Amino acid sequence: MFQTTYTALCFNLSNTASPEGLWLPMIPAGNFSGIDKRSWNNSNPDSIVAAFSQKLPFDVEHSTHLKAPNGDPAPAVGWITQLQNRDGEIWGKVEWNSEGHELIEEKKYAFYSPAFNFDGSGNVYSLESSGLTNQPNLNVPALNRREEEDMKFSKEIIEALALKPEATASEVLTAINSIKSEKQTALNSAQQPDLTKFVPKDTYSIALNRAETAEGKLKAVEDAEIEALVDSAIADGKVAPANKDMFVGMCRAEGGKENFSAFVATAAAVVTGKEEKKPNLATNSKLDKEELALCRKMNLTEDEFLKSKESIAAYNEQNKDA
């Protein structure tokens, strides 16, 4: 509950040496009480000084708060132009006008009383004004009613904040700040991408480069294995060297290595490579001209070529549905 007290304290002006540019104590340090035994707490003096944004009126009998709201004159007799934290006490620098000088020099007022704002727990959070007075603490008429009056809020606001009808200003402020905090938290969460759905660009680039590098290395290893597999078949005489590229391409296809290995396991050797053989090509050959020319080029006999051709045909027949 935010409240304002207007005659909480009374300080004596009788020992004031000079009424011009005075530094006067306004709010005591720590816990303090008024003449009526009510207590307050000045636990954060720096925040009170920080809340000071413009000069504050120094009036007579708190007319700023008691008369001005009713449209009655409430002239200032001086102004509080600065605040200081002096070992926990709040001091204000006061500059009097001509009326203020007169009132003090003629000793028409002997005391002054600061008006400050405090919350429902009695914690002071700002200075509002100060006033000359000869009536100590709560003797100003109608003052108590304003001090004890709670700040009223509409039914709609109370219900929207899910508070009790008798909620105080402090409770309302706490609820509002809680909503603001939740909203900010939700906003911050919305600005953070879901890492299960999105990947930062730099992280994606690094991962992509690594994948491409690994894929290139894997392909190189696989090519080397295929080359070795076909070279082994050539060394065993089961594949003619001239057909190496064809069988390498076959092995690169899906399931190609397995199919080629099965073919090599059952194929007869068609090329020994141990001695040079000259083709014995009969004039009544079963081969056509192109096949005869290929036999001569590969240094194969007609029978060897036919066996190789039959082995390939058998392999193709075996794997035609693969």
C-alpha cells in the first residue's frame, strides 16, 4: 500500500544560523518513529536520493497536499533543490524566498516537517515536500484520513489480476510486475530457436563440410576395394584385362561387388597369363568377324573366348532379376 505522511517528523528551526541555502535533515537513517509512535524505515537512502528529479516545495502546514487539491492557494516559501545521503540520513538543501525569510526571521514558525512516500511495510522510497509548522506530528486537521486512505482500484483490475477485493496497492503492483516478468520471459524464449528443428548456419556449414569430407574418403576407400577386387580376378585369369573398366563399373552399382564376387567364385579361368598363346582361329569359326578381331587383339584362342563369353552369359542370366 503506497501512502504519504505529511507530519511524520518535526525539526526545530530555532538553532538555524542562516536561513539561506541551508542543508537540513529530512529523513533519519534506518528505523525511526514519529511522536505518535508510528514507525518507518529508511533502509535505502541512495534510492531516495535517486528518486529526486526536480526541486520540491517547502510550504506552510503542508498546504501543497492539504489545500492545493481543493483548489486553494498553496504557495511555497522555499524550495528543496538538492538531496544528499549523509551516513544514511537524507538531507535537503533549502533555498528560501522572501516570504520564507520573513517567516523564519520573525520566528513565526519554529519547526518543519518533511512529507515522504512509504509503502505498506513502512519503507520510505521518496521525499515529496516539507512544510513549516508549529504543531508537532498528526495535529493537522483531516490529515489522518488521507494518510490512512488506501489507494482504490476498479473491480475489473482486481479481477483481471486474480486478487482479493481488498488487495492493497503493493499487492497490485507485485501482480503487475509478475505479469511483466512472465511476458519478458516468454518473449526471450520466443526469440530462441528450437534446436531440434533449426541449426545455426555456421554449425550447419561445419557439419556439412565434415560430411562431405567423410563421404569423399569413404568413396576413395570403396574405389580402392573395387579396383583390388577386379585386379584379383584378372590375376586369377577369370577376367580379361581389357574388360576391367566394365567390371569396375559393374561393381560400383548397388550390390555390384557381391554379384561380381559370386561370379568370380564360380567362373572358370579364361586367361592363364603364364604363356603367350596364339589364337587358333578356324575358318569355320562360330564367332563373327568382330569377335574374331577381338580374339586376336586379346591374344585368345576361339575356345577361350567362347568359355569367357559363356561365363559372362551365365552370370548375366543368374543376375538378370537382381
